[in-house]
Amino acid sequence: MSMSRIWEGSGKLMCWFVFAYLLLLALPCMGFLPNFWSRVLTLSWDSHTHQYITEQAILNVTLETLKGNPEEEQTRLGRGFWRALGEVVKSNAAMDFLSSTRSDPVYHFDSERVDSATLMLRQFWAQTLLSVRAKQYQSARHSLGQLFHSLQDFYSHSNWVEMGRHSIYLHLLQPEEPVIPVAKEDIPTCMECFSATCRNNLMPRLTNAQQHSQLLTTGYFSTFPPKPQGKCSHGGILDSSRYMGAKGGINKDSTSPLFSPHYYLHVEAAALATEATQTVLRDLRDNVGDKAFLRLFSVKQAPALVFVMDTTGSMFEEITAARLRAHSIIQSRARSPAQTGTFLLVPFHDPAVGPVYETDDPNQFMQQMENLMALGGGDEPEMCLSAIQLALTHSPPLSEIFVFTDASPKDAHLFDAVKALALDKQSRVTFLLTEDPNHTPEVRGRRRRRSRRRTKRRIMQPLSPDRFSLYSSLSSVSGGLTIFTSNFDIHRVSAIVEDNTAADKVTLLHVESDQELMFAHSFRVDSSLKNVTIHVVGVLFECILTNPSGQSQSLLSEKGSLADLEHFQGLYRISLLFPIQQGQWKVHAKSDGHLTFNVIGDSRVDFLYYFATVTNETHPGLARVEGSPVAGVPAFLVLAVTGLAPEEEASFSHVTLLGAQGDTLHQMKLNSSSSPSLSSSFSVDEMVGYVEAVPRVPFCVRLTGRDRRGDKLERVSTEMVQPTHVQIQVLSVPRLVPGHSTMVNFEILNRGPARLFSLSMDDDCGYLHKRGPHRFHVAEQGSFHDQDPDTFPPTCSTAGGQSTCPSICNESIWSVSLVVSDRGRSGLAALQLQRGEGILTLFLSPPTTEDSMGDTQLDLDQQQSLRDQTTSGDHHYEAILEKGDSPLNVSEWVQGSSQPLWARYTASCCSAQAELLVWDTAGNMKRCNLTPDQQRQQRDRSTETSGTGRINRPDVFFLLFVLLWSPLL
């Protein structure tokens, strides 16, 4: 679709562009440029990026599959399609951003690794086919993006175009097709080139049009792997290998001669890359069928209908209401031209959860609903969050999850995982609770007996009034609702299911308020909106609705021409009456407690967004932020408007970040990302805003613009973005091939204060070999990077001392000097003298002769003097330890995981043995046994304990208590 493009860039923003461009002069670049922002950074506005090629190919083949009017069909593709397409683009671009793939020549057809890259392409293809056939569509989109990236790079990095080829290289994915050999390592492929533009720098055989004598080559990049003499470089001002013979390069990544020596062939290479991408898509469609292909990209799919049902004996009315509502929705969808969508049912009680019933056949779904029986139960908490986790895992993104229960969660430990999953999938969770949280156990028990005499409850335990708070928190952050209603009203309240799962629903307002006084909120109705509905959860004392002309209606006390109100226990449902006046509407309300307002309407015009940061490592571009953005640091907000028809040209000027109660936290201007020369009537226009500092509190995003008549447009994303101080970044690209193992490398970035972390991992199929918890320390603004936890204990090595003890022990002393360090990456955490009657003195640097005290005998007075000197600071002793002292936290002393401590133990020869315990911040422990003959042989009595194991000694638990309460945490 075409959209007016607005550049309202300030001087500050343009200065930032210049600064970013200068940064690139010192950083490498390779491959077709990753995404739209790369054109900004390289000043090559008409370059075809991986993003552009992928988007156009998917859009073209999808419209071709629909076999309808392209412009009309493109408008109706829906928000789900653009999100699915975005997942493929994200996976494609990640190949240029992940540290494990961005410099690996196999992923980019570099350094003549053509055979290895071809094998990898075929693995991606096999994985994509398997995933689609298993209906694992997100996994399929991920592997498809990886495949597209490498495939597209082949035409930019090889000499395929220079050989005069005008069709794609079929052998890459079809082994039976003719193969062209790759030039051997001892065969020169390029001639010297001494200018930015390298024309005719390939050896004649590498441009030969005669197929029987052709050879393939690809350019070498940077210093790894080493470039043999006479081979071609990738080239461009950021490639250090361009100075090695043969000088120059052959890449066709962009239209800029500064970055691409063969820039003049960029358009031809991009055209072949696009054709190859479309060929893969058509082959995929032919293999899996049109229906599965369209489901892969969520084309014209009705919103998923997802029920999470408590099936204990008290849930008869709720199950009945869900059945009736599902039947009504299915009948309504039968009259719609769109596909019926996904139906998902997850039953639960205690202790059983599931199984998951997933189908696209509405009749099968209704049969499963009919099979539900309200049986069993007794105690009040149930496994609700486990069931929601299953529903989120199996449902498509942008789903509406409806939970029917009357019990609080028994599995509260899953809350953070469920919340993260809901936010990642941008799915909303709504709870329909047939229980009053203020009921006492006695009242609640009587209610049960009256309404369900056939079900006996076990002994009632005291229940907390806030036992449903996790449900309220989850619905709040995901943009859903938590409705406390009754068995009598549950069927009418469940009308919200139909309201929210109708096609093309958009959000105009979503706010929460705890004010007891009158407050006001507003929302805007535009020309594209129909069927505007307001849901209010809570207890209203007064509610006044005012239209843009100033006409008001008191909804609780009068009928009027503006809206109809339906009131059920726990929910007010307000429907605006036709004709709905365009402009700003206001709602004034009064309550004595918590209220949630949610305003929705029917419109195809909506938006998607993500946060991103600039990356300038090997590939310039905007890298999507995985998970939540980091609080307090700059970021870019990238938005794409969906559903606008070509004749509905509109402009969008700014974005507002709103707090939970609708308050403005930050506002930013938007700039178009599109190049006029690459504009298409069949695409969405991405816009970029710059956030100087991400808010530190949760927020949602409101997009504001104007239609072609100048009337305002507003849309709101209901999920609450949760800013974080900790990021987990997946660094590797796991190849998920059935029957094979894979590894995932990750990095944890700590933007907050130094702290001790505990990491646990889980998956829904039980495939993980290592789950945790694993403990490790990360410094302020530091990072932790590894696939496996630190399991190496600290070490104690001798550094001298007196080891001679005469036969009369009370006349002499012995001593030993130690260097204590951590073999792993965690750093030292604590020390404790577990056994021995002497004194352990700690130093931050190697002790002097005076500090070491040589062979001097220590009597009691001298020992006390040493303690006094240590505490007064006259010497550089850091601390003294004796048996019986608590574990000493040394994590604040040691800056960095490799810094050691020096120690000296001195004792009477009558106490000839001692034991020192040393922990690192990962929980690994070392027992250091100290004896008079220590400098000749240090004995170790079994004694290394990994943090991944279980230590059952009381002193270890005390150590963890000390560490948790240390100032570092």
C-alpha cells in the first residue's frame, strides 16, 4: 500500500545520521544490507535489502496463491499476516546480527565455502518442510528466514551474475540439477583492482559464458579464514582483506561504490535473489498445499478461539456457558469468507493439566467441548497457570486467551514465565472468575453446597482475599481483563469472548484506574471504525459518555441516543449506537475502587511495532531487541501500519508512550523509512521514532496520525511493555532438526547493579538436557556469556611459608602462604576457616616480607597485636579469619573474575592441620587442606563441589544467606 511519507527530522536526528555514518568507517559490513535502516547508515537509499527482497517475495506469492484482485486482497491480509511476515524478516536479519552467524562464511556464501553453504541451505529447507507439516508454523518461519538470507547472499557474493547468468542456480536446493564446480584454493580468481569500482577484475574463466568451463567463486571477507593469494575479496571500504592480493572485491550488496565494488550489478543480483526466494516459496506451497501455505503466513485467518477450562466439579455452569459461546462464534464464522482459524482447548484441574486439543475443524472442537465433564476437585487452588502456559505455547501470536475458573493458582511459580510468553506473542489473557475474592471460607462453602449439591468439597482452608492477584497482574500486562462474576451471569458475561475474537478488532483505549474520585478518559473514532464497544470492569457509581459534539448521556440512569449499556455482575458492556460520530469521545466515571476501561472497534487499520538498537559490527542496521527494552537507555521504536487500502492514504506523525492509567510518559516524532525509488503499492511503510530514554515503568504504545481528509487516527497497543535491567540474548542459531541435538548459546547483559543471578531453563516437550538452576555473578554493566554454567571450583596454590615443626610443638609455629583464585569466570565470593586453631590473614596484593612475618613466632600478645593492626589499617591486611567466624563475603573486593586473593595461615605446631573453604559466585566450593608440609605437597581431600550439585551442609546455607544480604545484591 502507498502511504504519504513524512520526514520531520530535526537537526539533532540528522546529526545522528552523520555520526552513525562516521561510525561505519571503522566497522565491517557484508551481505545484502539487512533492513531498511541499513540504507540510512550507508546512504544508499535505492539498495535492495534482505528485508525488502523477503517482504516482496512473500507478498507476491501470497497474493498469487489467493488468486484475487491484488490490491483488494492485500488490504484484507490482516495484522496476523504482517506479523508472520515480520517473523521471517527478523530471522533473516538475525543472521547478520548474531555473533555466531554474522562472521561465519558458511551462512553468507563467503570465502568459497559454497559446498558447505549449500548443505546448510538444504538442512534449512528440510527443517521448514517438517515444521509446516507438523503445524509448527513459528518454527517454520524461523528456518525459512535463515534459508532466505543465505540464498540471497549467494547472488550478491558470488560471480554468478558476472558469468552472464540470467536465471537462478537450481542446484543449491535441487541436487539433481547441474552443478558448477568451485574454484580450487590454488586457482587465482581475481586480478588487482586499485579503484573503488572494480570492473572486469575477475579472471576470464570466472566470467566465461561457456557452461562447460565455468567456475564459481565467492569473495573472502576480513581476516578469517585467511585469503589465499590471488583470490577475490568481498571488498568495500570496510573489508580489510581488500588490501591483500588480489586487491579489490566483487560484492554487489548495495548501490554504493564505497561499500560494493560491483555496485553496478546490484540490481541484477537483487532480481535473481528475489526470483530465487519466490521459487522457494512456490516449491513450499506445492509441497504442503495452498491451505497450509496460507496458514504459515496467517493469511486471512480468523482470530484463534482459545479456552482454558477448569473442569473441577464446581464448574458446570461455566463449561455450559463456554460451550454455548463457542457454538455461537462458530456459526457466525461459517458465514464469513475468511478461514475459520485455530480452535484450542486446554482443560485443567488438580493435579492434571491438558491434554491440549488443537484443531482447525470447528466440528471437532465442539465435540471436545461437549466431552468436557465437571468432576472431581475439592481443595481450592488449581493448576491454572500451567494450563495457560500450554495455551500460549500452542496458540498463534496475537491470540485471545479466555480462562474460565473459580480457583486461585496452585502453580504461582510459573507466573513470570507465563507473563513473558504472553508478551512475546502479544496475546491477551482474560479471566472469567465465578468467585468473589472477598468471600470468607464459610460463605464460599455454603455457596458451593447450595449450587452444586452433588459435589463435595474437602476441608476448607483459610483463603487470602488477594489470592487472585496473579490473574489480575497477568491480564493487566497482556491487555486483557479479569472479571469477577456469578454463575447466574457467566453466560451473558461471556459475550466478551465474541466481542474480542471478531475479525479486525482494534483497540482505541485501554486504561486502569484506582482513583476513588471522578476521572475522565477519551478515545477517538475515525471513519474506518465500526461497532465500537466499551468494556468496563469494576463497580461504577456514575458514568457519563460525551460525543464529539458535546452531547452527553448518563449511562447508569437514562436511556439515550449515544449508547446502550448492559450491566452484569463484574462487567459493564457499552455499545455505541449508529451513526457513530467521528472525533473525540469522553468517558467520565466514578468508582470506589479499581476500574479497567477497554474500548475496541472494527477496523482493518492497525499497527505492529518493535524496539530496536543500531548495530554496526559486521552488518549495519537496526537489530530488534529480544524481549523487553532496557529501561533508561536510548532505543528506536519501529512501527508498521497495516490494513490501509491504496485509496486510504494516511500520514502518521508521532507515538506516545502511555502509563497504566493513561498518563503520557514520552512522545516522539516518526520518520518514514521508505525510499521513493523502492516504494510499492503492495507493502507496508515502516516508520521510526527515537526514544532518548526508555521509561522505567510499564507502558503501552499509542499511534497518532491523520487520514487523507485531515481527521485524526489513533490506535493503541494494549499489552504493557515491561522495561528491564537485564537482557538475555540468544547468540547462536540452533538448527532444530528432528533426531539431532543442538546447542543454544546465550548472553546475559546486566544494565543494573552488580548482582548474583539464578538461571533456570525449561521447554514444553522435555528436550532440554540442562535446566538449572545455575548461579553466576554479573557485574554492573557487565555480561555473562556461555551456553553452560560455571562448574569450575576455585583453586588454592602455595606460595611459600615455614614448614618445620620440632618435636616439642608448643615452642614453634608453622605457616603457609596461599594464592586463592577462581578457575571459572564467576569470581571469588566467600572464604571461611572451617578447621584449625591459627589465624588466616587476607591480602589484596602479594604481602611484603614484614607482612608475611617470615619465621617469627607468634605468642598470644603478638596475635592480638596483629588483629589490632589489621582493623586500624596500619598494614594492608584486608581481614583476619579464625575458626568459628561466619563466611566472609569477598565479592566486593575482587574486581573481575580473574583477580586472586593472597592469604597466609599461621598456627602453633600443636595444631598441625587446617581447612579453608572457598566459594565462587556460581556456588562452586573448594576445600583447601593446610598442613605444615603444605609447600611440598598440598593435599586435597575430595573436595571440589560444583554449583550444579547439591550441598547439604549448614555452613553452605549460611553462606548463601550472607551473600543474599550483602550490599552487592
